[in-house]
Amino acid sequence: MCILFLVLGLAVFYSIRETEFVGTYVPKKLSDGSSSLADYEETLAKYPNLKCTCGRQSVAMTEFANISMTVNPSCAWLVADVLNLVDYDDDTKSSCEETGQMSFCYTTLKACERSQITRAWIKKEFDSFIISSTELVKLDALEQIANSTLDSGFTVAELIATTPIDTIESWAMDNMPKLLRLTGDLANRVKALSIKESRYDRDVHGTNSWSDFETACEAATPTCSDEMIEENICDTSLRCDADNIADGVCNRACLSPACFFDGGDCNYKNLHGEEHEINYPHAHFQMYDANLPSGTPNIGSWMDTREDLYLQSTRRRCDTPNAWPTTETLPIQDDTHGGTFGGFNYSALFSDIFREASKTQPSIEFRASTNLGCDVHFKALDENFFKFYSPEHLVNFYSAQLGGLREIKNDGTLYASLSDTSKDDIEHYLAEYEPFQDYELNFAAPLMTKHKTLRNAISNLFVDEYSRDVDYKKYFDACASTSCTYTYKANVSSSAIMSVIIGLIGGITSFMNLLFQTIYNTGKSVITSKSEGEDEETKSAEIPATSDSSNPA
């Protein structure tokens, strides 16, 4: 009965329990001898833990994957524009040259050339990357490997592209402020000696005479150094004797912009003054990026022009390391002398034409932004002409303004009444090639719309977007899978259960027979041994005692 219950229990257990099995699979072969990917994918969908061995354990990425990069069109535009620059034919023009943006164009062109080399390196590294695996890599894992390889290449490339910029910036911060302080000292000395010399026989640009300078200098309040202020020895009541400037002796009373800071006789590098102030010695040179307001006549060189004529917002403090790489956007309300980029209202280009034609000019305006900074290279890196208005706005601006010019030109009577200058300007602006439109719309707009600044474009290798494509069929064929295994769970079939039960019954029966036989034999041996022992004792008791013949009765 116990055996019956045990067998029934085992039967129930095996009938409800899922058992894990191992299966084998060989991909079907196609007519060309390759394995069928569709058959493999069908089997994989059925058995997600399917694992296949590869006949080739090393497969290069180039055999099944490729990358694509969309390069910003600004680079191609620059190459073509430079060809016009080196072509000495008078009919060809360079927009970079015509707009006065050669420095920015050259910096960008060189960056484009370096980026092209780096992009080729990324592709080479991607193509030569080896997938090493004894097993067939599944599609998801393969795409992750491809993405990781491509992203790593761009990360390394970004370091390659930005490290020289960081190195130059560090060098410039350490050295250029010292050179500019030296230049400022020399400039103040030259200006002071020049104005003193003018007492005798000549005037100097920016001042009417020595008497004007003398009056301004001797009325000026001296600027104190930070140390003098901290020690409470800043005497602002002092007044300078103009004859004492640049005499080789430090005169504290002459430490003012009006006196050229005593012509450099004092160690005044620690004079207080903020970025946009003029009360420190190195703030008023045009080499520091200071600009005259729009409409101001160009009086002379930066050494001859009075410092108080420059726009305050354009003054840069460049005599400290932390200020050297700093760039800022010129405020929109400050239009600089001779500057097309920086606060300039482009509507003014067409105003005279509309005024002469007695036509109402379209009210839409556009002002291109420009950077201010100590270092021309860093200004270029952070330049973005579209901080005030978007490129789309510029397109609308030109459309409206040039549309108005076309209406004037199409009115034959009106056009004939205009001056030759206005006619020439209309022909110039409506020409198929116009340098400012070409430069801004075909070069600056694509670059700055996508990357904002040249610095960002360099970091991104001028790549607007990149992607990778993995052809799993090519990888599957390159792997040359030979065999696959998978595991699955299933209930044991009735015949298998009967076989197991029959086997168990046979085994249990055999075991019981053996057990009973062993018990029987053991019991039999014990009983038999005991009986034989008792018989021996009985026989010993039945043997009579014998008399000793040598013992007399």
C-alpha cells in the first residue's frame, strides 16, 4: 500500500512540474550556402536564450556597420570663398574680404581643415574596431557596441580639438597681460613726451594745444592705488604740475588719465578701476578693443585720440590674467565707428535710396551682434552675429528691404529720376552676388544657427549630426554560425511519466526484494548459528564420565 501511494505521489509530481530541457538548433542554409537570418530570428523569438557559436571569432566593424556625418555647410562655403580670394581675376570676389571678416574666416577655415582630419580618424577607428566573441552577438548588444564605439571616438576627438585652444588660452592668460602692461607704460610715456614737446612748435591730434592739456591735467583728481586706499593715504586734494609728467620721478599728484598717469613714472599697475572705467592706466587704448562711437571722426591713431572719446562699453581691462580671455557682446544700443557688425542698423544701408525716391522704407530692422574682448582669437571663437536677431529674421529683413528696392527699379520713371549713386547702390544690392548677404546667409547663419559659436563648432568637429547603421545580416553571415543551443521548460509527457513510474516500480520492487532477501538471509544466518550452538552443548552433556584405572577403589 505504501508503495502504491509513493508511486501515485511521484506521478502527480512529474505531471504538474515543468522540467528544463536543452535543445539544439542548426540554422537553415540558403541556396548560396549562407545561413538563413530569418530562420534564426524566428527561432530566437521562440527561444530568447538561444546561443550560437561563431565560426569566426573576430569580425571588423567595417564588415557590417558604417557611420554617416552631416558636416556644416560653412566649411564648404569657406573653401570656395578662399579660392576667390587667391584668384587674382578682378571678376571674382571674396565675401570674407569684402565684409572685412578675414580674421574670423581664416580661423574658421583652419578649424575646418583640422576637423576634417579628425573626422577621418574617427571613421578609421570605428571601421577597424573588432568584435571578438565566440558567440553570435545579438542585435541589441551589437548596436550598443556600435554606439559606444562611435561616441567614444567623438569624445576623444573633442579632447583633440579643444586641447590646443585651452593650451593657447592658458599661455595667453599668463603672458599677454604682462606684454600689454609694458605696452601701456611705453604708450603713456610716448604720449606724455609728445604733448610736452608740442609746447614749442606743434599741436597733437586730439588736443588743441599744450595749454589745453596743461589745464586738464592740473585740474584732474589723482587716482589712488588699492594699497593707498587701504592705508588711508589717498590724498585726492593733490594737483599735478604738468611740467613734472614723464620727468623720471614718480609724482602721485599726476596719477590721472588726463596726465597720462605721470607718463609711466610710477608703478601704477595696482591702481583701482573696473573693466569699463578709464581711471586706470591701461584702459584707453584702441588695441584693448575700445571703439569710437558711430559718427565720430577718426581723429588719428589710438595714441593720439583722447581716451574719453571711446565708448565706455567697449573698454576692456586686459592687464589681468582672468580678464584676458573674457568676451562680451557689444550692447545693441552702442553703434561703433565704422563697424558693420555690432549694433549697426542695417536699415541705414538703404535709407538714402528710399528717401530720395520718396518711398516709405520697410520698418523691419536687423542688427548684427559682435563680441568685445582682449584677444582677437578668443573673440572669434565666441562670436555669434545672431544674438539680437535670428537668421530667419535676417532673411525676412532682406526680403522686405530688397523687395522695396525692386519696386523702385521697376518703376521706370522713378528709377530714371534717381541719382547715379542711388542707381549704383540699387544695382549692387539687387545683384546675384552681394558680399554681406552671401557671408551672413550662406556662411554665418548655418554655422551659428546649429552650433551658436565657433568654439562649439570646433568641439563638435563641425558635425551637425551623426549616426551609425548596423546591417545585422552582414554580421550574421560574417559570424558563420555553426550550431546553437537553447533551454526550454515543459511538462513531462504521459508516456514519459508511465516510463518513470514503471521504472520506479521496478526499482522499488527490486529494492524490496533485495531488502527482504537480505533480511531473510540475515535472520536465517542468525537462527542457524544459534541452533548449531545449542546442539553442540547438548552433545557435550550426553557423553559419560570415564574412571581412572590408576586410582584404586
